[in-house]
Amino acid sequence: MGDSEMLIAQTSNTMGYSTAGRNSIANVDGASNIIQEANAFSGVTGEFPASTTSANALNMDLNATTQGPYVNKTYEGKPTVGMANINQDVANFENAGVVSSGASAYDSFVNGSITSEAVSAENGNSSHDAGANAVEPLSEDGSVLAMSAEEDRLWSIVRTNSLDFDAWVALIEETEKVTEGNLVKIRRVYDAFLAEFPLCYGYWKKYAEHEATSSTEKAVGVYERAVLGVTYSVDIWLHYCRFAISKYEDPEVIRRLFERGLAYVGTDYLSYSLWDEYIEYEYRQQDWCRIAMIYTRIFESPILYLDKYYNSFKELAANRPLAELRTAEEAASAASIVSEVVDQVNEGEVRPDTSGQSPKLVSAGLTEAEELEKYIAIREEMYKKAKEFDSKIVGFETAIGRPYFHVKPLNVGELENWHNYLNFIEREGDFSKVVKLYERCLIACANYPEHWIRYVKSMEAHGSLDLAENALIRATQVFVKRQPEIHLFAAWFKEHNDDILAARAAYQLVHTEISPGLLEAIIKHANMERRLGNLDDALAVYEQAIAIEKGKEHSQALPVLFAQYARFLYLATGKVEKAREVLDEAPEHVQLSKPFLESLILMETVMPLPKRIDHLDALVEKFIVPNTDSPNTTSIAEREDVSTIFLEFLDLVGDAQAIKKAHDRHLKIFLHNRLASQLKKRQAEDVLASDKSKLMKPDASAPSSVQSLMGAYPGVQNQWTAGYGVQPQTWPHVTQAPAQQWNPAYAQQTAAYGGYPASYATPQVSTSVAPTASYGAYPPTYPVQAAPQQSYAQPVATATTAPSQQAASVPQAYYGTYY
């Protein structure tokens, strides 16, 4: 066995490994960081390696996860089916050092400063800019290798934005084109790219192919890093197995690799390609027993093309003797049953002619054909059970349009399908299936924080904090590390698990790197400090943020920060005067805006008496009244909304004089705008009504539809009155009162302004209205209930329809083509 075979097959008695193992995805010398596999199959009990990038360290025995039904399981009294007892008992989570080392990354923020350990990535480079920290490639003699101008240009792009997938692809293509077999530059670009996008299994394959040109051992090293990076990908295991088949002759080495992959992806609905490759390999070995065992294992899980496998199994069973299909354990078990029964008969304990025979005696007396029939029947029951479950999930599976990773966003329907699928599997209650489906989901949905958050919360709910931590590490350090949402969730998660230092570090990372000035992070951080009893620290969070924002020109966050700080001071600490001081200071540093004034009005609403009405009135007037010296760029709609909100506030706490002052100002500024808007609306309705009337008038030169119908069928009895038979169906003429220039509803809307000075009045007929009609001038943000309005210029029929014409309403469908 060569060195490369040792990399695949070498056993290991320990699974604990340090951060170096976790960083193995993107280390330049991948072979040095490969986590060695345990003796997993072929009769050797061992353990699988655990990986932080795949959450393989499941808190369960593998017999209950992937291969459980096939290992050490007796089917209706039959001997064991399977090759070995696969023991992936990682219940002790022997690689907990990996999780703790990753989880401690947040703890590396000391007093707001970020240490180098804090930003060390899961993939061996910076957790934020893999491309930015790529070192210059060196030749064997230590000199820096020259790069083409295009390489330099592309490297500068990915250093600036390491998420530019297209630039990475172009850089890889350019490097491969100009390297001429120089693996140093190849390794540099692939290591940097795969540190950023570890789920791109196709690029792992290409990387391994490059390494294979010089060393099989290094190619194996790349594949080992690949299966750590995207463990639940059927495709990467398939490529790895095909590579091993092409390089190694020892069947046991190949089988161990197949079994490793199937332990993770064997129940994947789309795992048929890996199963096919395994079956094809065993057919070349002509190991019929193993082939039958593989089919038996397939029948336990609902995968695609299950019918094909069942038919192939029956064909195999029909063409090979049962002795070749049974495993050694099954054959030994059957022989022991026969021997035991024979001994009982010889000793007289069981009489051959007994009518009530025991199961063992029945089994011992079966012919080979009957035993084969029973052998097939057992697997048929497994197949039927799998088909039954398949009928429940096939809808979810067929709705998965893209099961692999890509930087392009998924459509809403596919994202919703993943949520529905996860809901269903979680209701089923099989923890193994839950974990594996989440891992499948997080290949396609790796760029969506909500799926990572759901996974973490699900594992926490199942009591598996190790898996929850593991998923959180991958999310915050690799896949969605630049999205503040996941770091805010991490802070919440750490706080609720009593890791306060890590929670603070998560907030600090958002403040300093991910999204400086993010209001949600500032507010949540301050609230956490309040919950911990650190009011001074909570106030410091706001004060530091305000100080930073004051130094920015036209800060959008500063007005809201002032308002939130005042709110926090009043509600969380009870410092009323301090809160008002903050609000008084705010206008000196911020430009008045609708959100800011809304916050001020709301704060004054909840604060104790006396209310500072004059102070608010001055701010509102400054905002809504046009000023030629400093023109207000705010839209008139927003200014009207602020005025309306202030009127509501005054109606609640103000006196009559203050209300009248604000009301008069509101009407003077916004009444004209309201009337102009209503006039435009009426004009648009007039045009629409005119166009509709034109469409309703038939062409006088064309015969009516009734006349055409009667001409075509002269013998048909006329079912309509003479009036309908000779006249085209038209809209009735509308007679309007001369003085009524528009709908009365509009008069009601504006009549409220009649009680105010003539400068505000409208040329309308005075109409008596209820006192609340005056509020009809407020914008729709605060609507008042009123009777439904009629549409303008709605025709009103003046004639009374004769009884004989009422009966003719049914055949009017012939005239429905107009509308």
C-alpha cells in the first residue's frame, strides 16, 4: 500500500484535533492537515472523522443515522445484513476542541480591538477577505513569480471584493492559461478561491486534477480537504471515489472510501449516482454478496430511481444462487438454526409431525426456493416502506431546482419549499433525517442567514448545543460572515448561553467591521448591557455611537440615534430631564426630518407633564413652512404627514388655542394641494367616463346583434319585446341638475372648510356637515370614517323600466362583448 493509500485507509485512534484541522480547507499543504479516517468497514470497528464544515460530529450512533437499518439488524429472524458494525459514536463529541476553538473567535475581541486570532478563518485565511490576504507566490528558490498584467488586474479586483465570483473565475482561467504547469500559482489561486467558496465542488475536483499531474498524494490531500469543505455533497464523493478507482487496486481501500461517502450522503434523495458507481465497481469485482447487501441498504431509504434498484435486485436474485447472495453472517445464522432444530429432533424435544411448529423448525424445513422467496420478500417489505415515505417527500424533492451551491440567488418558491420540507421532516421526529436535510439545505441556501439561524435554533431545541455551535461557526466565519444579521443572532445566542464575552465581541465586530453605525446593533447591544445590569455601559454604547455619527457629514443614523437614546434614558433609566436634554441637543446636529419629528412627538406623548407644546410647535413649523432662505427638500406629502401627526398630538394633550393655531397653519399650507389633487382626480375620472361612453355606443351603420340573430333565424320566435328587437342596447341618457357640477360627495368633503376665513373657502354651495367633517382635510395616514363616496359622473337612469322589459334581463349576455 502506497503513501496515498495510507492517506485514505490509515486508521486513527483519536479524533480530537485542533484549529489546524479546522483550517485544513484552505491550507496550502492540504495533505499535512488531513483528518485521518478510522477503520470504518470490512469488519473493523472504527470512527469517522468529524468536520466543522459539515457538522459531521453528530451526537448519535451512525446505526441510528445513515446505515443503521443495514448494520447489526436482523430482518424477521434472519441473520445480520451488512458488512460491519459501523460505529460513529461521536456522542462524546471527541472533536469538541474544534467547536470550542472556533467558538472562541468572538472572545478574541479585547476591549473593542480585534486580534488576529479573532479574524482567523475557518479556511486558514482571513475570515473576511481571503483574496486580500493571499501571499505572493514564490518559486522553489524563494523568488517571487512574475504575473501577467491580467493576473495583476484580477487579483486587485478580488482583493477589493472577495465576493466577486466572476472575477475569481476569470482569475482562475487566466492563471491556468499562463502558468504552464506551475503548481505554485495554481495552489495560490485555488486556495484563496476555495477559502471564500468552499462549497464549489467542481473547483475542488479541478484543483485535485492539477495536483494529480505531479503527485497522487497531493491530489488525495485536496480531495480530503474537499470532503471536509462540502461533506454532504454527493458529487464530491463521487469524484473522489472515481479518482481512487483510477489510482488504486486494493478493493478494500475503494470500499472504505465508498462507505465513508455513503455514511454522509447515502440517504440523499439524489444519491443514486454514488450508489450506481458502487454497484458498478462491485459488479466488476463480481462480489455478488456485496451487491445484494448494497441493494438491501438502498431499499431502506427513499431515493430517486428506487424502482430501478428493486427490479435490478430481483434480476440478480433470479440469476444467482442464494448462497452467493447471503453474507457470511446470514449463512452462518441459517446453518445454526438448522443445526439447532436437528439436535432438538434427535433428542426428542421436537417431533417432526407436530402440527404447531416453531419458527425455527419452519425455517429449517424450507427448501432453497422457499428461502429465496422469503429472502426477496423481506427486502420487498423494505422497498414498499421506502416507497411509502417517498410518496410523502417527492413533492418537496421535485421542487428543488438547484440542489448545489451557486452565488446566484434562489427564487422565492424554492426557498419556501426548503422551509416547508424542513417543517415536514422535523414533524417526523427523526433527528438523523433532520440533521441531514439541514446540511443538504445549507449547500443550496448557504448564502441565506435565515436558514443558518433556523438550523442553530433547531439543534438547540433538540438539545444538541455542539451541533448548534458548529453551525454558527460556519455561518459567522465562512458562509454569511459579512452579513450583520448572523452576527446579531450570534450575539443573542451567546448571551442566552451565558457567554457574555463572546456576545459583546459579536456586537463589537458589527460596530467596527461588518456594518459600522448599524442602528439595530447599537440598540440591541445597549439593551443587552441593560439586561446585565450595566446601565453605564449601555449609555456608553449610545454615547459612543452618537459621537461617531456626529463626525460624519449628513449622517442618516444620527437623528434616530438621538431619539432612541432619549427613549432609552426615559424608559430604561427613568431620567426624564436627561432624556429631554438629549432631545433639545438633537436639532443642533441633525436636519429635521419626518422620522425624527415623529419620534419627538411620540416621546413627548409618553413623557410626564407638563408637555412642551411650544417647543414641538416651533420645530414642526420650521419643518413644514416653506422658507426661501433654506428651502426644504422634503416632499409635501411628508410635511403634511408630520403636520397631521402633530394635530393628533395636540388633540390629545393641547388646548383649544394651540389646536386652532396648528389647524389654521395646516389648512393654509396644504389645503390648496389637497384641492388640486382632488381636481386632477375628478378630471381623470371624467376622461375615463367619457372614453367608456364612447366604447358603449355601437356603430350606427352596423346592424344590431339582435337584428343579425333574427335575420339568421327567421323562424325563431322573438323572445324579447319589440323595443329590444329593433333598438341597440345603449346606456340610458343621464339627466343632471344644472347646478350640480360634480358629485355631491366632493361637496361634503370640502364643505368643512366653509367655517374658516374666506381666504381658505372654496366656491361651493354651503352644506351642513357634522363637526368631525373638518378632519377630512387630514392625509390618509390618519383617515376618518365617512360614508362611501360615489364615483364621479356616475349615470343615473331617470326612466322606469317596464315590467315586460325586466323579464328580458337574461339574454343581455349577448351584449356583454362591450365590457
